[in-house]
Amino acid sequence: MQLQDAIQGFLLQLQADGRSPHTIGQYRRHGNALVNWLANTGADTDVAALTPDTIAKFFASDAARTSCRGGAKKATSANAMRTSVRCLAKHLHDAGLVATNPARLLRRARCAPPPPKALRDDEQVRLLAVLAAATGPEAERDRMLVELLLGTGIRIGSAVALDIEDLDLHHGELTLRTTKNNRPTTAVLPTAIAEKLKAFLGSRTAGPVFMANDHRVSIRNVQRRIAHWLHAAQITGRSTHALRHTFATKVYQSTGDLQVTQAALGHASIASTVVYARVDRARVRAAVGA
């Protein structure tokens, strides 16, 4: 069987397993990168021809080491590709398409996760000021969305998927039906944000919370809009996800408790939360008298 055909079977299995479209798309890109490298080097693209040596040569090549924008890939990005190929190879072996797992010798590189890029206090002030000065329904929606993200730390996908029926403004809770790994959960809603949401919704009692004309706003649209506001506030090197990092950093700095921060973020594992324990620069500066 040709590797390209085997990859299609692998992606179908991922879909059957309930993996997210984002995950499936990433595995598709990484699998296709391997197929293209094999074709460009004149190597055999039959799955039976895959060996640990083939996989090693691929990851030592520019095809795996260079980003699509040029330059060397970040270690974390290279590790993501290693994970994809390892999962693909395991599927090939488990499905009986290869006698042995061709990625059995492949290991992830040891690297620390990058520090979260949270907004500094002055950057938050500038961003909210720019939004407060803007006019029009789109600006009003964006302002409410940014304040919700900063105040709750929920992911952009969860925020965009919110329906009015998911809001319990009286008890200060959000029911998140669209979450990472499809784990419906409840987020705490600060009183001040609940009051602003009530004013924002006005007489609306059903349907999407955040609209674009007569339909739900898309994640991509929101990302473009927030990038626009960050640029207007002269904030560089930050993305929409920085709002979640900002919330998490604030919770950890105010509590010093990783478990509370984990619960506030809805992390399944505290290992994902530990990174915020290493970004409290204020305490370091105070300790050294800076």
C-alpha cells in the first residue's frame, strides 16, 4: 500500500476516534510532509519500505527542520511533527500494514515549553482604552469579547461557541460546550463581566452570544479583529491566546496556588499549569531589589 493511501486510513481512524479537526489537520500536514520528502528524494513511498533509518533521515532533512516561513523550526514544532509521525507509524503497525513500527526509535527532543506571553499591566490598559474609544457594533462586540477572555481565561473557540442559553448571569457561570478534548465544563464568570454581558445582550434571549451580522462570528474573524486591536494598542508579539495567558498569570500571582490556577483554566493535568509558576517576574524583581 502507498503511504498516501495509508495516511487517509489513519486520518479516518482519528475522525472515528473523535479527535478534533485541528488535530486531524496537523497530522495530515505532517504525514503529507513525509510523503512529499520521500517523493522528492526518489525514495520508495510504499509503507512496507519505511524503516527507522528512513524516518531518521526525514527528521534530519530540511523538510522536517525548516519552517514554512523559512528558518529553523522551533523545538516544540519539531516535537509536534515527531508525535504525528510516531502516531502514524503506530497505526500502520497496529493495522498490520508493516511488520514492525518504523518509528520505534524516534524520540521527542528534550525542550522546555516557551514561557506564556501574557499582556503586561500597561498593555492591558492600552488595549482596553483603544477598544473603549472605538465605536460601532463590531467594536462593541470585540470589546465585550476581549473583556470576557481577560476575565475568565476561556479559549477563543469556547467563547465563540457560547449561546445565550449557556450563560447563568445570576450565579456567575458559563457552560462551555466546545472545549479542548471535548470536555464540557463550567467556567466562573466575574460579577463585573456578568453585568457587562447583560447590558451587551440587551433584549436578546437566545442564539449565539457573539454575532457577525446575522450569524455566529467565526474564530478566524475574531483572531483577525483582536490582532487589529493589539496592533492599534501598539502591542507586538502577542496573539489572541495571550488573553488566556494574562488571566492565568493574574490568578497565579494573586493566589500562588497552582491547583486554583488549574481549576480556573480547566486544565485536565496540572502539568499544563506549571508553566505559570515560572513567570512571576514581579516577585523575582522584588527579591533582588530591581
